[in-house]
Amino acid sequence: MPFPNADHAVISAEKIRDYLLNPSHPIGGSKAVWFASIGYTLGNWQDLADDLLQVAQTSEDFIAKSSPCGVKYEVSGALGCPGHRPGSVVSVWIVEENDPPRLITAYPG
């Protein structure tokens, strides 16, 4: 069973385009290099968003942690584009009050 309300999880386009796939971002830049190695670039950013949602909605490998902002879920899974090697990923989601789970970050797992 996936983490609670994973079927309502959301990802902002900016989180993918401006952070995870932006090689110029001071924190996300190294993540962009890794995601590119498994086939995700700005040209197919929606594929990464869709695949991260798929992992969140199907993976039973997650850890729940309390935080001052709500409950964080660290979800592990695998993803990758056709023609590229797959990669293990950890995606971090937060649930604040009555809001749906929202992607905070993702990184190689």
C-alpha cells in the first residue's frame, strides 16, 4: 500500500523544470545531471513528473517523518526513460494540514 493519499499527490511544473532538471540551479544542478543520465531533460520534463507520481502511487517502500510543516514521506522506487538505464530514486512529499501530498524534492536513491 502506498503512503496515505498518494493518489492525490501533486507536482508543480516549476519544481521539475526550475529545480530538478535545471543544471544551473545551485542545489538542483547535480540532480539535473543525474536525471539526464537516466533520460529526463527539460525537453521531456512532464515524463519525469508523471513517473515520479507513478512511483508515489505504487511504491510501498516509504518512510513517514513528522516535521514542523506536516508529515513528510520519503518514497523509494525506480524510474528511467526507454533507452536509458533505470535509476533508483527517493522522492520526498509533504502533507500540510488538509492539502494533498506535494513533491518537495527527489534524488538518487
